[in-house]
Amino acid sequence: MAHQAEEQLIAEIKAGNKSALGMLLESQQSRLYHVCLRMLGNADDASEACQDAIVKIIQSIGDFRGESRLSSWMIRIAMNQSLTLMRRQKVRRAVSLEAPVGARGDQATELRRSLADGREPGPAQRVEWDERRERVAAALASLDPDHRRVLVLRDVDGMDYAQIAEVLEVAVGTVKSRLFRARAALRERIEAMEAEPELGAASG
């Protein structure tokens, strides 16, 4: 959304235009839901967090000061609600990575490569791909929330560094260093999972 159009929409919402508010929520709901889904890994939990985020957005839109992009502000709320639910329920389930949304022409990474090949696989390859996807999802779910958030925003949602910095309210340099550490941690978790069957076979 262009900056001028965003300012006009916010002005209409603050003036009490319910139609403008409805249009905003309708345009962003799918993206907010998928952010929650990738953070929580469960459709029911994601729906709950997304609904909580929408309620929070409706309650807080009048206080929005335009210090970041509106979409960044809304995604930040969705992520915060996901983390609140995660802490409340101690969610430890694997994160769903099906049907990536909003992915742009970013560099290929571990998350995107695990889903990138669109060719129809044979039965053996399908099993291998499913196992690989499950390992990547489980590895992502096991990361700490800061690492998980930056990976979801960059490598799944495809945000640029500047917008991620807006969402997380940190410097761009912090985003880059956190992303580097998160990718390294994800790679280590995946490699450890892939090594587990070999260790079991050796001990047997």
C-alpha cells in the first residue's frame, strides 16, 4: 500500500469509518493468519492468535502513530499474540510450512529449498521429501522465539531487512546478525536430526 493511500485509510479509520477498517482487516487477515500459523504450527492455535491480533488491532488502531508501516505494525501484533499464546500453552509442536505466502525472489535458504521443487515426485522421493519437510519444521519449532520470528519473516514471508527491523523494533544490523545465527542454529538442528538414525544404527 502506498504511503499516501495508507495515511488516508488510517485517517478514515480514526474518523470512525467502519468500512475502511473492514477493508484493511480483510486485506491483511490471510497474511496475519499465516504468520501465526508458522509461529505456532497448529491451525486452531493460529486462528486463536490471529483473532486475538485482530481484536488488538481494532482496539489500538486509534493509537497508531505511523512510526512504521501499517503492515509492519499489524504483523508485529500478530507475532506478539502468537508468542503470548505460545507461552500460555507452552506450544512445542512443529511449525507448518505448507503453501508459503508472500514469498519474493529472495535467496534460496534451508526453509525455502525444503519446499521449492515443484516436480511430481515418485513414491520413494515423496517419502524423502516429506521426511525432509518434517525435519525442517521440527527444527524450526525447536528454535528460540527470536530466531523463529526472524526466519519466518525473512525466509518464509520474504520480507526485506528494513521491514523486519520495523516489525521486530530493532536495528537492521541486529536483524542481519540474528538471521545469521538463526540460520546456523536451524542448520545444526537439521543436521543433528539427520544424524540420529545413523547413530541408532551404529549403536545397534
